[in-house]
Amino acid sequence: MLSFIWMLIVGAIIGCIGQAIVGRDMPLGWVGNIIGGLVGAWLGTALLGDWGPRVADMAIFPAIIGAIIVVFIISLLIGGLRSRSRT
């Protein structure tokens, strides 16, 4: 149970880092950051492999790169939906 909570905390931090680098906010606040961080960790590890320092069983550098990709894609999708709904 404690490892699951630790994983959520690290996922939130990774999501915040990805959000700060991209410069766009994730929807749903902290929940969005946790989801973005966890999905980013999975995506980064799948694309780049499992290298670098590990925290909560996540490789930090691939996770941050994956979170950047996830935040960027979600911000493009949400931005596209918002611009369509205005017209």
C-alpha cells in the first residue's frame, strides 16, 4: 500500500515537471498530473528503455521525457477541442 502511494506521489511530481517544461496545464489539476506522470513513465520506458536513476520503480529520465510528450499531446488535443467549441 505504501509503495502505491509513493508511486502516485512520484507520478504527480513527474507530471508537474512535464507540465512546467511544456508550459501548459494538464486538465483535472493534480489528478491530471498523476495520470500524465504515470502514463508518461510508461510511455518513456516503452520508447526509450529503462535507464537512469530509479524512484518508486520508475526510471526518472525516460519518465520525464514521456510526461513531456503526454502533456504536449493532451494540451494539443484539449486546445483543438476548445478552439472548435468557440466557433
